[in-house]
Amino acid sequence: MILLLVSLSLARGWRRSERAARFHARELEARIDTLLKIQAEMTGRMQSMAEHLGTRQSDLMRSVNERLDGFGHKLGQSMAQSSKITQESLGALHERLGIIDRAQKIIKNLSGQVGELQQILSNKQARGAFGQGRMEVIIQDALPETAYTFQATLSTGSRPDCVIHMPNGAPPLVIDAKFPLETFNRLHDEDDDAKAAAQQFRRDVAKHVLDIHERYLIA
């Protein structure tokens, strides 16, 4: 009898243990299912975030590339424009340097001519020949060849620089190309007395007029 009671008690305890084990197993399975669902949701979210980040990264790279391309294009245009302006400036500078070089050569030639002219004017004979030449050019440009004679011999034996043959039987006009240059230059010389220079110039002009009257004025 006692053995039977012990067997029944053991059987009941085993059944209760089996039911408890099954309950815990079902509860564990439910928790595992919940964890699997959570893991699946997390995996989906991670994939969505990765796709979103990939899209954002592509957009960012495309925007950066577009900006770099635009900046490079603008930089290239700016460099080309700067190069063009530099070339134009260098060309203009080269042209101006050429003009300056030609001007310097002209100034040098003029300086030499001025020096030669000063030498001519400082010598009375050379100055007379220079004045004669200039006077002849002026007469030749203004009058026909039959209207004048250079170095003509008058009845008194004098030879003026030029004789103009006047029309209608009028007496010829005698021209003398000389001029009292020395005293004229003294009028503009700050080192000389202006009043004394003017008086001397008037005396020289009066003497020159008198000389022309005595040599070339024929009744």
C-alpha cells in the first residue's frame, strides 16, 4: 500500500515537471520569436538607413562634382581672359616701346640737325648761305620762274640776293636775305642788358637799311 502511494506521488510529480517544462519551452519559443522579429525589424531599418545614406552620399558626391566642374570652368575662363588681357597689354606695351624708340631716333636726328643749324647760324658766311637757300625756296614756291632772278647784277655792279620783276613796267623789287641776328639774339639773352641790347639792335637795323639804300636803290 505504501509503495503504491509513493509511485502515485512520483507519477504526479513527474507530470507536473513535464507540464512545467513544456510551459517554459513554449515561453522560450515565444521569446525567441519576439527576438527574431525584433532582429528582422532592426535589419530592415539598417538596410533602409544604408540605402538612404548611400543615396545621400551619391547626391553629395554629384553636387560636389558639379561645383568642382563649375569652379574649374570658371577658373579656366578667368585664366584664359587674364592670359588674353596680358597678351594684349604686352602687345600694346611692345607697340608703345616701338613708338618711343622711333621717337627717340627722331629726337636724336632733330638734335643733330639743331646742332648743325646752330653751327650754321654761328658762322656769318654759313648763315648767309642758309638764308639764301631758304629765301630761294620761298620765292620759288610763290612765284613763276619769269618773275624773279637770283644774284642778278645791277647797273651799279651790285648783286642782291634776289630781284622780283614787277608787272606793268614797275621798277623791280630788290630783296636782301641778311639780318642782324647777333643783336636780335641778345634781346632774348637774360645775361645781357635788355635796354642796351634793344638800342644796339635798332642801330644795326638802321645801318642795314642804309646799306640796302646805298647799294640797291637806283634812281
